[in-house]
Amino acid sequence: MLFIDLAAQQAAMGASLAERISAVLAHNHYILGPELSELESRLEKFTGAASCLGCASGSSALELALTAFGLGPGDAVITTPFTFVATAESIARTGATPVFVDIEPETLNLDARHLEPALVAIERGDQRVYPLPAQARSGRLRAAAIVTVDIFGRPCAYDAILGAAGKHGLRVLEDAAQSFGATWRHRLACNLGCDAAATSFFPTKPLGCYGDGGAVFTNDPEIAAMVDSLRYHGRASRDGKYDNVRPGMNGRLDTLQAAILLAKLEIFPREISLRQACARRYDSLIAGSGLPEAGLLPPPLPDEDGTDSVWAQYTVQLPPGCPRDDVADFLRRLQIPSAAHYPRGLHMQGAFAGLGYAAGDFPVTDQACARVLSLPMHPYLEEEAQARVISALESAVRECRPRTPETV
Ligand SMILES: *Cc1c(COP(=O)(O)O)cnc(C)c1O
């Protein structure tokens, strides 16, 4: 069994993939070729966002958007510690300071209820109000932005987040690396009312290319123009390659990747439905098993009409005290792959040791990190395979010996 089946996807694309690639090999415009602008306008139509700018990766998309916000030293940027490292890394690369807030226990998305206390703490430099990084404890940082993450493909609670951001004059960047194709109140991810969004086309994301790629989306023409300049070494204009007005980077999506994405985009709407159907089948298999009574937490159902995850991952939380490594080993022996997204919060990663956070600052994140297990998930996963996954998981959980102090 495969965790993600890219070969099945390749078969589903048929001849269009090779045709798209051959077209690039015929015209030889590998950088900013016609496929890039075609892809950008297709993705603008798909999301409804005014501007899409293809970038070299999801990480560069995040960094370009935050740089276009004008962030730098002295700015505090609020985000979640329960995410891939690139989210907070991109904040740090602008010179701003990441400030973490804890997550919701079920959705595992940033908990909007923590925004007010975190903002008060930043303003006063008082970590008795909310855990702060060392740099913010003097009260010299200014809260400037929020980076939300639609974890596992599920959009955050944007009404509460955008409400707080509006009240405090903060910019909002949606890290939609995992949620491209998801919906929130009938709107597509990357166009949910934030100042900008960044997505990733890493091969295993819901819309993936065959290498590194990403994109920035925005409805703000100034941000779009800035990202367009920054991704091309800060050039002055589209026809001024050797007139560089600001330090930028080489941050463009290349033409071949754009061509591959155009082929994938043809089957993407169907793949979204297949992913959602796959998640619903997992939901009902779990509901019909002994797992909920054993304390396993499935991902929560979408809570309103027109809202759904794109299921980049189907991630359960194992019963408290049930060792994940044992469960993963049990599954591996049955040729069932699984993964831990994420075993450690970013506040506990060496890369961010300089922020000086303490273990226990974000208890919901710590809990999730100990319990999460992602199951095989892709559009071509069949019901029979899913039934095997859930029945194996049930046996594994039945076998798992909670680690009490005597057995450690
Ligand atoms: C994958 C991912 C990124 C980074 O994307 P790359 O294309 O690998 O640079 C950023 N944020 C989140 C939440 C991701 O899952």
C-alpha cells in the first residue's frame, strides 16, 4: 500500500502530461515561458483571487509575501507552532520574530481565542499574560501580522482571525501549502479574505508538480507587483531585467513545472472530490469500529455548508498514552505506511531555540504532537485498502500498552 500514489495519478492524466512537457521542449522558454502565465491565469480563475504569482517553492512564496508586507526586525508575527518548519522559518528570514499561539484541540488549527491574550502580552512585553519569545519580553516588538496555516488541508476559523486582525491593524498571510482546493463558506483557499496566501506545489501536496514549486495569491495589486519584482531579483518592471531596484531573490516557478501543473489541473477538481470521498469512507469505517471508544480521535467533520478540507492528510489522534511508534511498527509489518505530522512543535525545534520558549508553553500542541498519526491518503485509494488500514489500526490500538511509569 502507498501513502500517496503518484503513479496512479500519472495514469489518470493520460497523454496530456507528455503533450504539455513536449510543448515546452519545443519552444525552449524554460524561465517565465508561456505556460507560467497560462497557469497563473487558470489559478486566478480557479480561486477567484485577482493575482497568482508562481514561485520557486511554497517556502519562497511565504517569504516573498511576508517581504512584500514590509516586515522586518522589530515586527512580531503570530503563527502556530503546529506546522511544517517553513511557516516560521519564512517569518524569521524577513528579520521579524515569530510569536507562537496554541492550537484548537480538534482541528489543530491556530486557536483564535489565543490572539487577544498574545497581542496584549506583546504590547506589554509581559509573558505572564501569554508565553512570549525572549525578543518580545522587553515590550519593544510591534505586532504586525498573523500567518495562519490550514493544517492538513482544513481552512482555519477565518471570521475570528480576520476580525482580530482588522481590530489590531495586522496583515494576514494564509499558509495554504496544504489546503489548495479546500473551501471555506463556498470560497476557495487562497482567496479567503487574507491580505495574501501562499501555497506549495511540492509533489505530495494536493496540487503537486514534479519538483519544487509554489505560488502567492492576493487581491492587492501593490502586494502582487512587489512579489512579481521580488521573485525576479527586485527588478523595476517586467521589461527591466537589468534595472534592479530592491534586493529580491531567484524565486520564480519554472516553465516545465507550470506545464506539469496545467496537465494536473485538468484532473484536479475530480481529485478533490475523490479525496473528500476517501475521507468520508475513513470517517465511517472509524465510526463503525471500536476505535472511538478506545479513545482515538478522528479529524473533525466540516462544520458548515460549503466548507471542506482538501485532505492533504487524514490525521487521527491516537488514544492518550498509546505509543505512536508501536502503532506505526504494527502497521508497517502489515505493509501499511503511516507518518507523524508533526512529532515536535516548532517552539521545541533547535532552529527556534533562540526564541527561548519553554516546554509546556503550548500544551495543546504538545498533546497533538504526541498523538497524531497520518494514514495513507490519496485520490486513488480504494475502499478495500482503507478497510484494511482501519482494521489494522484497531488491532494495533487494542495491543498498545499505555506507558505507565512502571513500564517506561
Ligand atoms: C509544505 C509546506 C510548506 C513549504 O512548502 P515547500 O514547497 O516545500 O517549500 C510550508 N508550509 C506548510 C504548512 C507546508 O505543509
